[in-house]
Amino acid sequence: MALAGKRILLIVSGGIAAYKALELVRRLRERGASVRCVLTPGGAQFITPLSLAALSEDRVYSDLFSLTDESEMGHIQLSRAADLVVVAPATADILARMAAGLADDLAATVLLATDKPVLVAPAMNVRMWAHPATQDNLELLRRRGVRMVGPNEGAMACNEYGFGRMAEVEEIVAAIAAQLGRAEGPLTGRRALVTSGPTHEPIDPVRYIANRSSGKQGHAIAAALAALGAEVTLVTGPTAEADPPDTRVVRVTTAVEMMAACRAALPADVAVCAAAVADWRVADLASEKIKKGADAAPALRLVENPDILASLGRGPDRPALVIGFAAETEQVVANARAKRARKGCDWILANDVSAHTGTFGGDANRVHLIRADGEEAWPALSKAEVGQRLAAAIAAALGGGTDGDA
Ligand code: CTP
């Protein structure tokens, strides 16, 4: 009964995924939450107020200008009486109206009037999801503190494939539980940015350059920071790792996208760059699949990618504490020391990624923590333990008033 006594205001907007909102109401109530529903006119095209009312055992609100509703439970009261506002499904339209601050129906008015945390579960066609208008709106909403769960990649009702499927009901319940049960700890009130995973740099529509990073270490660091109460944005390249609980996850593919997502996540108190960012990308991206031919194998011309760590370490919104990794295969500590200085970061975690160590993709890691004032050799630890130890060190440094060169 992780959600016992919690009050959730669920806004159901008009998408095919609205049918999953019915299941969501049931699952939330099973966990002890009470759910009050707002159904948009679009949502009512997909499910009926009657089914929502039956499952929530409450009346359903739809009309901004209903005299009865306003006298019994006005739009301000609807949000006041909730611990969390959830929009599921959140269509491209309602996200756009939220971003623009419109108040043209009951749902939009509640969202504009609320001072409660808001969680959205986007659901839309893959092209609508990918459209810059939608992505810009999401970025704006994220910066305002709106949290997001999904969307997932998969087959869609419109016979297309891609990102845009609403997160599964269990994922939404987990995101709600994480949101309402945010850990309290020494990093409460602190914002953290973590990068993780590899980047994929396309060569043509079907091929890319990648590396062996699994994302395990970066994800473990994000989880450990969140467990100490930090508000964590995890910017990750393609990985098979599950989203760490209670973090905001931004998925990217290329180094250039990772850089943009990191800049958008600032300001932050601490940045930990654990991603294995590709150093180069292909200069002349082929728009069609490169074919074998009579000619010799194609030569790839590469250009250097932006250095995200160096840009965070030297940029105008520099986090108080900037931490990088140094993946080395020889002279691990000496190379890492030089890297710390070169990239303008406060701490570097140096690890030996030679093939025999099994670090890339494995579950264990052996690191040296290199600071301006000294070094610590950590024993072989699991990646989860490295994350916890690092999070504790970050909490100590930030708590002690780090001056940017701890
Ligand atoms: N890094 C980054 N952006 C890049 C390259 C690296 O943010 N374009 C970050 C990594 O996340 C890591 C640190 O920089 O925290 C060092 O990465 P590493 O691969 O060890 O160093 P490189 O800068 O690539 O240097 P080299 O390959 O010459 O060792």
C-alpha cells in the first residue's frame, strides 16, 4: 500500500491510450490512493465518464463552466485537494496548451492554477512526438518542473512504429509512487545532472558508430543521488538499463543531442559525466544506405564531437561541482590527473577499462577518485556501491560549501 492516503487528480485527455487510464485508476486505488478524474472533451471521445466514475467511486469533472461543479468543487479546489496531478494520456495538444499557459477548458485551467507537482504520461503518434514543436514544449515543461513518464517505443495504434506509446500502467504507478515518496536526505533540494551510456553516431540510416558502454555506472550514480534526495536529471544514450527510480530521464542518441539535453537541464548543483561520449561523428552523413560497389570500401571522414564535460566545467552556468570519468587503458592515474585539469572539472573518477578488467559492460568497477587536493584508491566495488560512495562524497562536499574546486 505504498500510496495509502495519497490523493491523485487524474486528467484524461483525448488519445487512444485513454483506455489505459481506466486500468490506472484501478491500480492506484488498489495501492490505497484516492483518484479524482477530470475528463477532457477529447478524452470523452474514447472513454465514458461513467466508467471513470465507477472505477474511481467519485464523480468525474469535465465542464469548466458548470455551475454545480464550480459551487461544489471549483477548479482551484480540485488541485488543492490533490497531492499530485497526473495527466495520462497527455496528448501533444494538452502539452502544447500547458506550455502556452492556456486555460481554455477545465483540464488546462486546473493545470495552470495548480501549485502541486505534475506528472505527465505523453501518448501520441511518433511524428507528433518527434515534431520540434512538441519537443520544445516538453523541454519548457521540464524546466518548469513538470515530470514525465514515457513515452515508450513500440507499435502504435496508427500502424506506425516508434516513440509515442504511453508508458505502461505499472510504469506510471511506479513514477507516481516515486514522485510522492521522494526520498529525504542530505541532497534534498539539490539538483544533479548525470550523463550515462554510450552515444551512437550515425553513418547512414542503418549504421552507426558506438562503444561498449552499458550505462550501468551512470545509472547507478543517478539512482544513488536520488536516494539521497537529489532532484536528478539523467541524460542517457541508448542502453538496456531500466530508468533509475525517482529520476527524470532524458533519452538521446548522439553526442550533439546529449550536449543540448545537458545544457537544457542546467542549472544544477552537481554534474557527473559518466557517459562514454563518442569523440567523433561522421562528417558527411549519408542520407541513403551506403551500397557496396565496384569502388573500394568507403572512407569515413570524422569530425570531433563537442566535449560535454569540458563545456559544463567551463560554461557560464557551471555547477558547483563538476565530476568526470577517465576511461583509460594505460597510466590510469597520470592520464586522469591531466584530464582533470584539461577539462576544468573538480573531480575525476579514473578507471581502467582495458579488456581484461571487464569494466565496460560488467557489474564491478575499481576507481581512483582524483581531486585537486589528493587522491583516493577505492577498492573493487559493485557499480551500485561506487554510485553510493560517490553520492555520499558529493553530499559531504556540497553540504560543506564547495567552492568549485573541492
Ligand atoms: N566526455 C564528454 N564529452 C565528450 C567526451 C568525453 O563529456 N565528447 C566526458 C566523459 O563523460 C568522461 C570524460 O569526459 O567523464 C572523459 O572521457 P574519456 O573518454 O576518458 O576522455 P576523452 O575526452 O575522450 O579523452 P581520450 O579519449 O583522449 O582519453
